[in-house]
Amino acid sequence: MAEELTIHWVQSGEHDPPVGKRLLLIVTAAGEPPDAQLIGLSEVVVGYWTGDHFRKRGAPEPGEAIEVRATHWATLDSLPKGIRLKGGA
């Protein structure tokens, strides 16, 4: 039987996330500048908090912003052992 995973999402601005720690971020899928076909859609990315901004982990695609506007974040502390996420170390 598969292990169930529950993620506790925190709304951005409610609490500051830990600085430099890997986080799951809910961000707009439209990007900057926005892709009209993706406006209103969201995606989950691996990132971190600098103390001032959210940033995506890993190398950005050409023309992609490093800083992102996250609507929600979650720490990865509660993930079961053995789960690996793409998006950097």
C-alpha cells in the first residue's frame, strides 16, 4: 500500500519561512512575462526563501526569472525518507 503524504501549506505573508531551507512553493504557471494561456493556473516548484524573496532552485531557463512570487509555501521536513525532488540540492 502506498504511503499517504500530507503537506501543510502556509500562505505567503502569514509567517516568514526559514531562510535558505528547501521549500515547496506554489507559484503562478504563467511566469514573467505571463503566458496568456497559463494565467490563472498554478504549479509547485522547489525553491527557498532568501529573507526577502522566494527563489527557484536550480538553473533558470533562458529568459526565466530567478525570483518568484509564491502564494503558499511548505517545508520539506515532513516528507518520508526516500522521496527525492527535482530542482536542485
